[in-house]
Amino acid sequence: MHIPKPRRMSSGNYFIQLRLGGESITVTAPTERECVNQAKYVKSEYITGRRMAKPEEQASRLPTLGQAVDSYIRDRSSVLSPSTIRGYTTIRRTRFKSIMDTSLSDIASEQWQRAVNLEAKLCSAKTLKNSWGFLISVITDATGSPPPQVKLPQIVANERPFLEPEQIRPFIEAIHDTPVEIPALLALSSLRRSEIVALRWENIDLEKNTIRVSGAAVFNEDNVLKQKKENKNQSSARTVPIMIDELHAALTKAKKNSGLVVTCNPNTIWAQINRICEKNDLPQVGVHGLRHSFVSLAYHLGVPEKIVMEIGGWSDYQTMRKIYTHIARSDVAKYTTEFKNFFSHPNPESETAPEDVRDD
């Protein structure tokens, strides 16, 4: 019995497309062997007459949710970033398993809500929102109809840890001469993780004290770092001044003519930074928390937002204000004290209203 060779999809599963009496049948399975065996079973059923081809019915049936997801990713693989494909394939593999193998023709509106309710018990509200947002695009693309309406759980704000201004100097001292000194100070200078691991020596000018941020490196679906020429957005390609003396010294010490500045795995950098923070009684901020700390410090120092946006590579004020602007506790305490002083010591001149505005 001839069976076509299975092809591997971006999700990791295998699929075979069978043509039986005018009917197109897709067989998918986690392994190549299982895919072949299932295809043999389907073909044998057709040959023995237990499976009747009904082209007019099959033509109106929609693919399974999993098949629709695989098709969506495959059709856009040349235009999506590696990190986006990685995120989509993770959703395909881990989310909505209860209906992933069900035809979109057979999923009623109430089943979508039940599936969402089940996922709400298995993952965070934010993960569920992101996963459902992706499925909306898949469903719309596969059916040509408006997506089903469901109710999602509310996302509880979870503020990312960052360093207060008074904690930054102890942190810089703690990472001195460690393997993560350069990447940590780059993050504290506003660089994203993807920009740090893509930074090359030819983009660093120690005489002019500048760093040219261009390109990014992200993990693809196979968990391998892939270099990209493009940054996260148009504003991300920028020139960042070297503002930290320790960063200039560390770069001068490690200076090479070419190649990557940081060769450590991003996950290793994250783990080492957190270990150093824990050892020194500092918040475990990871890499991205240091970028948050940069903005918090800028706010503390009164740096104009336009300057902060230019250095940090943000494309709009809303993103920076909503996600990255943290008000340091010391600043809150300062202004709280000013409020207390105002109410505790009223201005004597204001105790008596002027004659012309007294209520007789």
C-alpha cells in the first residue's frame, strides 16, 4: 500500500495529504511513524469500503483547529519573525488541547467558551489572552467569518521588579568584574535583551562614547538564537550614549575588532543577574528589569520624556508611560512629605479671606 512520505510541520507534528476518490484527507500525528500508520488505516478503510468518499460533503467541511493553526503559520513563515513563530508554535503545542483536533465545522459557540474556561485553569490570564488573540486570527483566516465571542478572565497587573535609584550604585558594584557586567550595564543603559545579544564590536565607538544599536537576536522555534537585521520597531535602531563609566571601562578592557560583544546565552545572563541581586538583597530584576530601571532613574532625574524615548528606542509615549515608567518609592515619600507639611502648616496669610470675598 503506497503512502506518501510524511512532511514535518513547523509545530513539530507530521502530516500526510491523501486523495481518495476525490476526497482530500489530511492525517496528522506527533511522530512520522504514527502518521504513516494512521494514513494506512484511513486508506485501508477506504479500500475495503468502510470509508465512503463524499466530495460534496467534504468540500464544505473546515479543517481542524490544529490544521488551521499549522496552515496559518506555514503561510506566513517567510514574513513572521522567528520569535513570533516560536510563540505561535508554543500555543499550538500547549494550549486548547481539548479542541485542537476538532474540525472548525463542529465547534459550537458554547464549546469555545468551555475551552476558554478550561484554559483559564491551566495558564495565566495574560497567556490566555495572547493565545486567544492568535486563535481569533486563525479562525477568521480559516472560516472567513467573524470570530466567536467569549469572555476572558481579567488580567491582574503584575509590575515587573526594577531597581530604585539608590539601589543602582550597589548593583553596579556587585556586578563589577563578573561575566555579566557588560550585558547588565547595557541593559541599564536602555538596551533590550535582543539588542544586547546582537550587538557587535564594530557598533561601539569608545572615543565618541556611543553605541549604535542595529539588529536583534531572538530564539526561533527550535530554541536557537537567530540574528535579525531588523529591530523591534523603527525607533529601536538608534545611537545610545555610554553614560556609565564602568561600562566604558569594561568595554575598553574586553575590546575586540569584530564579532559579538556578548556571547553568553541570554538565559544564563538572566539567571546570573538574579543570583547577584539575591546575594546583595536587591530585587531580582533579570535583564529587562534593568531596562525598566533605566526609565525609572530617568524619571527620578527629571529627564524629558522625548530624550528618554530617543535613548530607549520607544516608538510612542503611551508604551513607555504604561509599561516602563515606575515612580521610585523615594520620590513618592518625598512628595508625600510635602503634602503633609502643606496640610500641617497652612499658610497664615490664607487663614483670613480678603474683605471682598467674605461671605457676610
